[in-house]
Amino acid sequence: MEVSHKSFLRKSLLTGAAACGMLSLPAQIELGAPFSDHAVLQRGMDVPVWGTATPGREVKVAFADACVRTTAGADGKWMVKLPPMAASKESRTMTVTEVEPGWLFDSAADERKVVDVLVGEVWFACGQSNTECPIWHDGNS
């Protein structure tokens, strides 16, 4: 089977372009575990928001009337603090964007949205292993 020079060159260029695309790291913005849909943020105090992104890239967090920026460290970790907010039953969206600098304009390399976020009181409750026992029992405990 004979392969023409033009056909071989075309296939080589396409293969090379595909390989270069696979070698470039895609933007990978991830949020910390507490930041998921239907979350509640603590009212009346700075609210830390954290996660990971492409190392060295700018990260922008927008929620309510606040927009805060930082740069991901060499390990990709980042953290910002949203300013104190009043309690609100209004469902809002938190948008976290990894910014890719451009020649004239910056663009979004990656973006995550957390929907149905409220601001209010946040309480964490925990207990001992005996909290698994029901209050009602056979009277022999």
C-alpha cells in the first residue's frame, strides 16, 4: 500500500495538533467541599471560600454584591474572603471563575456555579457514638 507524501504530511500535522491539544493542561477549578448547591453561608462575618485551580492563574469569586480576586499558588490552592453579609432568604448563585489573561481582554478559562445559596446562621452538630441510640428504648439501659 502506497501513501502519498501529501496524505502523510496531512495526517502528521493533524496528529501533531491533536497531541499538542492533549498535552496542554485544561483549566481545572474545583471548590472546597462545603461549597455546593443549596449551601448556606454564615451571616455577619467574613466568609472564606477556597479550592484549587491552575497554578498561577487568577481566580474570581462573585456572590451577591461582592467580587473578590486572588491568584492560585504554585500548588494550585487558593482562598478568598467574602465580606460580611446580612442574612437573606433570597436564593443566589456564587460564580467562581478561573481567569485566563489575554492580550486585550481577560477570558474565563473555567467557571463553576453554585446555585441556591442562602446567607444565614450556620451550625455544625456532632456527637459521640452513643448518639446512634434512640431515645426510646426497652428501659434496660
